[in-house]
Amino acid sequence: MEKISINDIIFATAIVRGSIAATLRLSGLNSMAEVIAAIKKELGFVGGLLTITLRNMTQGWSRSKSLYLSPIPVAPIPGKQLTLF
């Protein structure tokens, strides 16, 4: 597996349901987990089967990866609780 170092510049494209959902230029990341976290943060509530294409401009490698992301849960909106009699 290709390594990611803090000085690398990475171009990431996220494809969800056949459409490009995000295109990012990332730097300052140390691992694939940090790359996926940055992509998930950019996508917000989008979840499902995701294909990401990474291009490490600094080291010269490219890689595609498919994974499943669960959507970020939404906190309930505080308000009045209604009861039915």
C-alpha cells in the first residue's frame, strides 16, 4: 500500500451513485484514515457506496478505492415534546 506523509499533496475525487460528489486538494495529512475523514467531512450527510480516486502529486502514485460510508447522524432538534391522549 502506498504511504502518505505530511508533506504530500493529494488530489481526491469522491464518486457516489455515479456522480462526482466532491473534488478535494488535501495536504498535511499522515494516513489514509485522515484522508477518508476529510472526504467524509466534505460529503456531510451523504452515505452509501463510495469510490474514491487518490492521486499523490508529490510521490507520483494513483489509487482507486471503493468503500461504504454510513451517513453522519443528525442530532435531534430540541423543542417541545408532544403527547397524545
